[in-house]
Amino acid sequence: MPKVKCARCGSAADLVQARQVRGDMLCPPCAAAVDRQTAARGPAPAAAGSAAGQVSAAGQVSGARPAAGQASAYAQPSGGAERQVCGNCRQETFVQDLQPVAGVGVCPKCAAYFRRRPFPLWVKVAAAVVTLLAVFSLVRNLRFIQGYVEFKRADRAFSAGDVDTAAQQMAAAAAHVPEERAFREGAEYFRGVQLITQGQEKEAVEVLKACRARCGGGKGLDYYLLLAEGNVAFDDRDYETFLAKSRERLRLAPYSVEAMESTAAAAACKFAATGDQAFKEESLDMLRKAADALGEDDPEFRAFWRRMRFRLDTRQIITREEYEKRYPKGYEPGGPP
């Protein structure tokens, strides 16, 4: 709170509590002492024939001091209301009219100004400019936000096994942010995996090889590239390459049941083509490992196991579609081939 120096004792007093007496700012104790002294002296005697003894038009002796019990004309206005200075404009006002603003008593005019103070023009202009910049930045960078959202959606979809959605979202992310290398490589990678699920292994090999040439490869990329190359080798009846790709894939992912089943199928093809018992034992060993990982009661594994038993028992290599057409209820070992 602002302070003023008492003109009588020199002490610092709060501006709101200080009083102006006879043109001087006094602290409350000094102002009270002056009032007591004035009251004790009483009215001054008027000199005969002097101007001090003349009565004014208001009925008050001009130049006379206040009588006992009468407040000083400087200390109090008519009606007995005390006056103090405004903490802002320093103008005198009635005490009862002072209004506290931030702990300082101010006159009604200053209080209205502080409480309804308009924002400066430069503040309004600055706020408008900042708002326009924020909107411009949001619009200009919207594609980055869209690309990031699509990238996260693609990652979640691929983890859930929804390859089509993953490929679609990653392609959209790469289209929105073409300068982001990770988005472009991810779009190629997911597109290659999508081609594998659609049975287009040769196209998948080309896409995945191009992706590996750009990004340097990775465990996941190499795994699916080996899968596509193995499937192409099976279609070409190149069972040696089929088995080699399956074994390499199993080395990359030794706990992958899918890699175990692929190695079992490739070894069964080699046995069917050559009659070498070592390949048959390798196929059966992979089937046992897959059964331990999945459980023999798994319906999909049971169907795969019967198909491999048919290949090992009959040494016939047929496609899955042809097998299901010939044995709609599944092959029973020991039954008719």
C-alpha cells in the first residue's frame, strides 16, 4: 500500500489512513493531536474594529478558529464527513466515497477506470495476430497430423493381423507426408505383406526387395521376403530352394509356429521328391515342435498335420485346394490314399 510522510512527526503512514490538515498530510496520531489542540484552545478573541471580528455572510466570524467541539474546516467538510486523498489521482474526496482497489482506497472516478479499463489497441492487435498465426500453422501442418494418425492406425492394424487396413493407412500416411522416409518404406513393406496374403508372391518379392534396397532390411522385412520367396519356389516346384528359405526363416524366428510348419512342409516335399528318410524325420520333428507350441487339439494345426501326413504317406505333392477337394473331411493316416 502507498505510504506518505507525516509533515509533523516525519513517520510513514498509509496513504488511505493519512489526513490532510491545514494543507499538510498528517498521520492519524498527529491529526488527532491537532484536533485536540484546536478544541482545547477554543475560539480566538476578535479584535475590535478589525476584519477578524467581522461576521461573514454565512454567519461565521471570519478568521476565527473553530470553537470547542467544532471540527476544523480543513479536516472535515460540512456535515462532519472526513476527507482523504485518492490513492491514484491524489485528489481529496470523502472517506465514505473511497473504494478499495488492490488494497488502495481510490475515488469513484479512478475505481470505475480501473474496473472497466479497456484493453490497449496494441494488445487487441497482438491477440488477433497470434490467433491468425495459430490458425495458419494448424492448417499448414494439418497433413503432418493426419500422417501421424494414419501411421499409428496402420501400426495397430498390422499388430492385430489386419494387413489390408494396415497397408491402406500406411499408404495414406505416405501420401500426406511424402518427405517422411519411414512412411514411404512402411507403405512398401505393408504392401508387400498384403500381396503375400493375396497369393501374389512374385509381386510381393519385387516390392519387398525394393523396400530392402532402400531401407537396408530388417528382421520383419527379411522374414516376409523369405516367406514370399519360399512360396514362389514351391509354385515352381523348386523344393530345394523352398526348404532353404524355410530353414533360414526358422533361424530368424526360432519360436515362430508358422516357420516350423513351413519347414515341415518343405522337408515333406523334399522327401516326396527324393525318398530320403532324413527329410521325413526333419518334417516329423518340426510337426512335433509345432504341436508342443500350439497343442495337438488346435483345429488348424490338426488340419495341417493331416495334410503333411498325406504328403509323407503318399509322397504326393498337391496344393491345399486340391487336397481339400479330395479329402473334404481330412486325410486319415492308414486310410486310402
